[in-house]
Amino acid sequence: DQSDKVLRGRNGRAAAFRAAEGRLLELLYAVMWRNSKESVLHQLDLPPQSDVVHRLTLSSIERHFYDKQARECHASAQRALSLHDRQQREAKAAAEGATGAVATAAADGRAAGATRPGQAAAAADKALAALSMQGVLRLRQACCHPQLGSFGIRGRRERGGGAAAGLADPMSMRDILGKLIEEEKSRCEEEQRKVLFNLSALGSMHAMVGEHAVAAARYAEALALSAANRQPMPLEASLEATLCGPESLRFQAPAGPLQPTRPLGPLRWTLPCGSVAASGGGAAAAWSDVAERDAWVRIEFSKPRRLSEVRLRSVAGRRATPAAVALYATSGAESAGIFVEVGQFPLPRPALRHPAGGERASEPAAAGSGGGGGWTSFGCYRPHKSRQYRLVVTAWHPPAEAAASNSGAAA
């Protein structure tokens, strides 16, 4: 019948293929020569293979990085082994008890993409082997340098926002330590953010059902946790800052990129002469006009950063000094964006120095100010990183002496 003809046709094509393959092999054997490595080893004159082991003594930073990589590889291997064992059990159960169901689905034409018994286990074996090789490579790279490999520390980026320079510009151990501290700090902040989010959610749920006392306790717990772990850290030394201000007030500041690890100053604005010369009741009105001119300074960082504390200090002398300032930040991480207000801070009048060497504070220091050395510290909360900040002077302390010059100064 028709089925026998089709079968004989297939067998004939298979026989023809085997005959053609035999003739091809005979031709190749006549023009090619194949030798094993062992048969020609004496002709290669290769030196014997030798292994030289060098014992390395890692520094404390390198040891910390290597141990961290080893722990992560161990955790990944444990997860892979657990998945492998589960897939082995599932494959065994499918082979023993689900053979009939798979065969029925295949007969109906609905199992073209179904997983055959044993395929999941084979895939798990392959994934486990790949993970083992990747883990070994990861640890070998960690022994060479913390920047090496895809799991290494990201190096410094080139000027202009280019890609990381990698080992072409290796980082020092001090820079690597700073990177590790920054990564751990970010990880801890993220975990604390989750806890604060859950506490706030619990407080909202209690408030919705009318349990206001319990809700207040949850909010208080979140605030206490945030205050207990609040520890402002100085900005890193690799960060650069550029200052600019209004030309109408002849703003003066140090030129060039500055390191925010040191004070950014002094900053000076030239105020109208009439404001200083005014006396009596007209002086207050004149200084209010000065405040409306918005003496400001814009601070642009080389990388977006989140500020949590600002320290200001006014220089005592025959000059007007800021009495209140407002901090603004861009709404986006890049330079573009709308400036939004972060906070407003009062500044005390600086202490005056007398010829005898003593000091006299014209006003008591503001409550909660700190920092020492005349610096006044202000805490602020900004959930997002910004690259540009603007500090605006909203009020001024008039000059303490009548013969004051016409310039205001702040540091």
C-alpha cells in the first residue's frame, strides 16, 4: 500500500546517503593525514608543563573584598543546588507518574513545546556547571584586583560622562575602600527605607480604623529610627563643585572646580550703598529691599548628590551678614530641572572681635546650632539626588558699625 512505498523510499534515501558518505571518507583519507597529539609529541619539542604556585598575602581591603565575593558565590551555589535538587525530584516524578498525560497531550498535538521528562534536570545540571565556572572565575579575578571583571568595583568615569576607565586607570586601595563604604551605606539606607515605609504604612492603617494612638506610636517609632541612624558623612574627595552668583550684585567666589571637603568660600555680594547709609527707622525698610534682591549662589556638583546637612558661617566685621537663607535643589538629578525649596534656616549674627582680643556676640546663637568654630549646622531632608543646589539669602544683619562699607560677606 501507500505507507509501504513511503517507508521503502525513506530506506532507499538513507542507503544512498550512507554510500555517498563512504565515498567522501575514502576521498578525504586519500588527501588528508590525521595525527593525535601523543603520536607527534616528540616532534613538537615542547617543554614539560609545570605548575608554579605563588602564595599571595592580601591586604585588609583586598581580603574584605575577596571574602565578600566568596560569600556571594557560596549563596548563589546554595540556591542553585536547591533548585537543582527540586528539579531532579520534579523530573523523577514526571517520569514515573505523568507519562500517560504527556503522551496523551502529544497525541493531540498540544505538546509541541512541552518539557520532556529529564529535560529540566539536564538544564539544571548545565546551569549549575556554568555557575560553578563563573564563581571560580569571579574569585580568581578578585585575587588579581577588585576592579577586574564584571563583578568588580566600577572604576572612575572619564571626564564628560564617558564609560569607566577600568584597569587602564586603576584605583588606589583608599579609593576602593571609599567605594566599598559607599556601597554598604547605600545598602543599609535602602533596608532602613523599607522599614520606614512599612512603619508608615502600619501607621496609616491604624489611623484609617480610628486607632490614632497606635498610629502616632508607629510614626514616632519611624522618626526615632531615622534620628538614631542619622549620621551625615562628608562628601567624597573626588567630587567637584562650581560656584556662580548674580552679576548684578558683583558676586565674588573662588574660581575653578572646588573640593566640597573644604569650605566653599568666602562668598561676597556688593549691596546698595543706600542700605548701609540709612539710619533710624528707614534702615529696616532699606534692608528689606536688599532681601528682595535675592543674593544667591548656585552650587553645581560634578555628580548628583543628596545633601542632609549644610553648615554656614558668617564672617564678623564691618559688613552686612546673612540673617536667613533658603536652600533650593533641582527637581531632577541632572542640571536641568525646576528649583524646589528644601528648607529655610536662620543665621545668628557673628561675634565681634574687639581690639582687646575679646569677643562679644551681638545676638545669642540660634537654638540647635552647632558645628563649633562659628559654624552653624542645619539638617535638611531631600529624598532625591540633585546636581545643582541654590542658596538664597532672604534676610540680612545690618552692619554693626555706622562706618560700614558697602559690601556683604558670608563664608
